[in-house]
Amino acid sequence: KLFFKTIGNDIWLFCFGVITAFASSWVGLQVPKVFGKLVDCTKNGEELKGPATQAVIVLLVQASLNFLYSTLISIACERYSSKLRNTLFSSMLEQEIGFFDQNSTGDLINRISSDVQLVRSALKHSVSLGVRSIGQIVGGIISLVLISPKLSFGMMTILPSMVSIGTIYAGWLKSLSIRSQAAQAQSTIVAEEAIGNVRTVTAFSNQHYEADRFKEKNKKSLSLSTESGIQIGIFQGITSLALNAVSLLVYWYGGTLVTRGEMTSGQLTSFIIHTMNMQHSFSQISILFTQTMSAMGGMQRITEMINRIPHINSNKGYKLKNLKGHVEFKNVDFRYPTRPHVQVLNGLNLTLNPGQVIALAGSSGGGKSTVAGLLERFYDTCGGEVFIDGISIKKLNAKWLRSKIGIVSQEPSLFATSIIENLRYGNPNATFEEIIEAAKLANAHQFISIFPNGYDTVVGERGVQLSGGQKQRIAIARAILKNPQIIILDEATSALDSESEHLVQEALQNLMKGRTTLIIAHRLSTVKSADAIGVLSHGKIVEFGSHNQLMKNQNGLYFNLVQRQLSQKD
């Protein structure tokens, strides 16, 4: 079902290639007949021109058909693998954030690259060579029976045992392939983590440690791959032995029949060429068989991913005509899918009125960032509800909702492309004038203009070419271009120096104007100007009020947090 859905209209190209492959195998069956005639004509002293001309025509037609079916099937399979990769990647992107918490990046990348490559190669070879080989085997059996029923019957006694052996090996090789691919994915995970965090690895001089980790994972992958190779070798060795036994039977028994006068030398020649072609076809099928079993393991992983239904459907739900920005958390309980026994939020109640700036304070691990994740509907609550303008967030279209929310985090996510492309990520239809205006409001235009390539400057992977403050200001400009009704600032200035923080704070003020804003921060300078501050402890709001109101309670948690921060500065 997935195959037909993915291949689409290319199925006709695929089918025509299959038909052409069968035609090629049928033409190939004429070659032994022609050579048999040449042998008989030579022995009887007859004219060779006719059979020789026929042989040349047959060979030319077969070569043309081989080119045609190989080209058609190659094009169809390449298009199919491209569509399959696109479908797989799209399916991954539609999954909820909890799915990515439970599955490593390396494993997912392995499915897109290695697994799809396995399926593409197996499909291409099994169809282009497999169809032709099957056609030659079936046609060859019919031809052999017509040439000599006695000799054919003797040869056929061995075939059922070969089929039985192949069936037994099928399940074993498939399970072995799945385990081998899973082990390979684990080594990919280690490599992806080490390369992605190469600065940390280098800073701690842990290159040897990471290399040893990779070797350990690769060792397990090697062990399973070696076992798979041995099993494939055993299978192909047994197949080769059986095929050679068939050939010896043909030579011995066929020579006996010629001696008795029950068949001619030309017929035996045709029979032997048919047998050799079938032997070659069986060898091809045995190789394709093992390759297909490996690909089936990869296809199983791909199919599981594509058919997986996300726990949060981001494409269904209401879209409000006029979002005001009223947010309410009502008795919210939450536990992360990866840590189901840890209660992160416990009866949380919080209200943000339209245009209001609310800050969340509290110790690390208290659930502040979790509140932001629930507002973006990265996760669903385990209890209670989150309401937007009085409507449950679960009833709203998640993609539409996220398009109305702008987020600036401690470590902004920038892509390895130009500054202008990163800015347009917030609004693909933004004009250059709108981009410049947003950059000015974010205090980013000045430093961007200093770069030799200006807005076309490539920022490097994850924005590595920019400083922390520059990345933050680009992220703010991107959020301004998005023009959201709700803003989330998640530790947006915690990693900046004083000068950068001043520029970013000024940019944030421009971003927050007239918008409902949720601030998550530790720094006093960030939260004290908020309309109200909620203090999180043990998964719930334990204190709520303005900075001045909360500072009056000298026994309160917020007062202690502020005093601790001031003492650290001193």
C-alpha cells in the first residue's frame, strides 16, 4: 500500500520496465535455440548464414531491451526513493516533540539515509535483475521440458530442496538485518553527538573518549554485520553447490542420451546453455534474496515511522479570527513522556491577560520552561487545561497557534544559511524593507551592515559565526517579523554580558509592545519590570505579584532568590 501510494504515476514507468524485462528474458531464451541450430547445421554440413543472421538479430534485440528495461526501472526506482525519503522526512516533522525526546537524532537520520538507500538498491536490483532472472528460469524450464523431458525431470528433483533452504534463511536474515541496522544507528548517534558538540569535546580534551565510545558501538555493529556476511556466504555457497550439481547431472545424463540417440548434439548444446543461463539466474536471485531480506528490515523501520500517528495532530482544530492573547493555565498537571514518574507541574494556575507581561521565577528544574512548552503545545497536559481566549488549547489548530506565538530562547536556533534567510524564517513573504525595519527594532541592523556581505552573510552551523548577543538580536528580529500576539522569552538574556544584555533588553521592549508576554528568567533585571511575577516551586505558583509586592515578604521565596543573586554580584 505504501509502495503504490509513494510511487504514484511512476508506476506506469515501473510496469513498462517490468514488461520489457520479461520481454528481454523471452528473447534471451531464443539464444540457446539458435546456437543449437548452428551446432546441428555445422555437424550436418548445412548452410550457416540463416542461423548466424538470426543469432545476430536476437543478440541485438536482447541488448536493446536490456538497455530499455534497465533505464526505465532505474528512473522509476530513483524517483520512488526520492519520494519515499520526502514522505519519511515529512512524517518525522509532523511528530510531537515528545517523540523526539524518546528517539535520538542519529537514529532518525539513519532511517532517512541508510534505510532508504537499502530499500532503493534492493528494489532496483530485485526488479531489474530479479524479474529478468525469474523470466529466464520459468521460460528455461519450459524450454528444457520441450527439448528433453527425461533430462528435465532429473534436474527438477533438486529444485524443491533449494527453495526450501531459501525459505528457511529468509526469516533469519531479515531479523539479523534489523538488529544490524539498529546497531549501526547507535554508532551514528554517538558520531552525531560528538560532532555536534565538538567544541565541548575539544574543551575537555575528550577526543579519545568519544573515539572509544564510537569504536565500542561500531564493534557491535561490526559483529552483527560479520555474522550477517557469514550467513549470506553460507547461503550462497550452498546455492552454488546445488547449481553445480545440476550442471554435472546435465552433462552426464545428457551425454548418455546423445549416445543413445534420444537427443541431438544441438539439442544438448541448447539444453546446456539453458541450464547455464538458469544457473546464472539462480545465482542472481540468491544474491538478490539476501539483499532483499536486508532491505525488508530497513523498510520495516521506514514503514513504522511513516505510519506512526502523532499524539498531537497539528493540522486539526479551530483557527480564531481575532486572537486577543488571553492565556490561562487551570489546575495543570504534567509529566514528561520520558520521565512518567516525575511530577513536573502539580495543579498549576496562571493567567496572562492580553498585553500583560508575566514573568516566571524559581529555581532551576522547577518547571518554568515546561510552562512555555505547554503554551506552544509541544506537549499535552496530563491533567487540567490550558485556555487561549477561553478555548481549550487542545481544540485549536496547533500549527495556527504556533504561528501566533513568538519565542526567543537562551540559545537561539539559527540555520547554516544567510542572515536574511534566517530572518525570513519568521515570515517567508517579508519584503527587504520589512526585514531591515525589524532588524533596526532588534538593534541588529548596525552590526549586520558592518559585515562585508551584509544580510547575505552566512552564519555557520547553529550561528557559530556570530556572538551570543548577535544571535539573540537576530532571533528577536525574526520574532518581530513573525508579528505574533503572544511572546515567550525563555532565559533570553541569561548568557549575555552587560553590554549585549542592554542592547537585547532594548530590542525585547520593542518586541513586547502590545503583546501578551511570558518571561522565564533568573536575572533580576529581566523580571522586575514585568507587570506581575509568578514564583514556581514544586510544580505550582506559590507567590504572585509585582516585584515591589513580593519584596515586602522577607520570608518569601522570591525575596530569597533576589537576595541570593545580589550577594553573588557582590
